[in-house]
Amino acid sequence: IGFAYFGSMLASIGHVNEGYRYVKLAKDLVHRFSSKEVAGEVIAIATQTIGYVEPMQTTLEFHMQGHKTALEAGDIRSASLNFNLYCNYLFWCGGNMVNVKTKCEEACLFMKQHKMLAFLLNLRPFLSTIVKLIDKEETPSPFGFDGPVEDVLISSNPSAAMIFHFNKMYVSFMYRDYYGMASAAEEYFGYKLDVWTLLNIASVQT
């Protein structure tokens, strides 16, 4: 785990090749010693750096492998993280939008069933964007929540709400929706920062 995080940090400050070496070492060690209890987390962290060097499409297979491995080890958090990242990369790789929407909905249901609300909230802006690209009149599934999903999740987890607004701000910027970006930025800066949220957002930014 240490090599994976260290490599990720190196890449985030511009030393991509050095970071890549460390995350590849982390993955090799996990495979060599069959460390399934940490494999899901290592794959999730390492693969984000690998995507800077290898074709992004290769990360899709790695994240699904990480999701499956983490599930087998009972590591629901890492399974959710890998599923979340898989959907994000599938979106940015230009995958078929209907397929991307289906995978995102599967991921959201998985996260709701296992009460991984922070990851669910992280993925919602991307799902909303995909739905709008396919059919502007359609709205994302509420997944059994009473009331708007975002309202329910934001009220239950302020830290996750910050991540939601950050992602919404980023997606709005990418699609040149500057009014939506400004609105999400106001919501984001309206929350009090905490260390774990900052670390999570820093990971998203890299």
C-alpha cells in the first residue's frame, strides 16, 4: 500500500515516470505475495497513476479486476472505489453512452446496497451528465431514495457533499456551463474543510 500511495503522490507533483515505477512495484508485490486483503486498494490507487503512462483503456480492466478482488476479500470500500473509478474512466474514454449509463447505474445500486454513500454521491454528477447527453428529458434513477438523491445524501454526509459539489463544478466546467460551475463552487466553499475530504479531493484532482 505504501508504494502505491507514494507513487501516486510522486505523480501528482509532476514526477510521473518515478511514480509509475512505484505503483507498478506495488501491483507486482500484491500479485507475488497474493495479498488479497489489500489488493483492491492497491489496484485502485496504482491504476490512477498507470493511466498517465499507459492507454487509459487499460485502466478499465484493472479497475474491474480490483473491484472483483476487493469483493472476494470483503473489502467493500475498495470494491466501491474501483467501481467508481471504472465508471469515471469509461466515461472519459468515450465509451458508448448507453453502456456507460448502465454501468453507472449498476455502480450506484451497489454503493447504495452497501451504504457507501460517499462514493455514490461522488458518482452522481457523472450519471446526471450521461443521462442529459442521452436524453435531456430523462432524470437519473432515484435508486429507492425518498426525494432527490442528492438532497438525501448531502444531508446525511456533509463531507461527501463537498466532493459532490466539487465533481459537479468540474463537470460543469468541462461542458462550459459556467453558471452551473459558479453555483457548485458557491456550495462547495460553503462547507468547512476537513483533512479527509481534502485528501479525497486532492486524489480526484490528480
